[in-house]
Amino acid sequence: MRRVPITISISPKIAREYEELARQQAKNRSQLFLDMFQLYKEQALEKEFCKLQRYGSNLAKKRGIITEKDVERLVFKIY
């Protein structure tokens, strides 16, 4: 896999904390960043999923779909 170097600027305090965290986790800085980035992406996707779930739930309530029976009735309704 081809790698692309990136540069970021952080305060000296954060840099020290980052180095210490990498050391504690027995990872190099790149691997720690990749792990942190992956976790951030997962959390962002989960947040988006919850947002869509709330939207769907609110829309269902507005249309009178409250119970699983209501959902089944709509799913299996023959047009």
C-alpha cells in the first residue's frame, strides 16, 4: 500500500501527550493516528446512523406507525 506523508501543527503539550500515548500503546505515531482516525470515522458514522434513526422514528410517529404490528401491516400490505 502506498503511503502519503501529511504534516499537521499541534502545540508542544499535545505533541508530548501524543508521543506518550503512542509509547503507552506500543505504536508508532503513524499507527496511532490511523487508529484514532478509524475510531473517529466509526463514531461519525454511528452519529449519522442515530440521526437517521431519529428522523425515521419521528416520521413514523407522525404517520401513526407506533408498534411493530403497524410496521408489519405496512410491510406486508398488498397493493
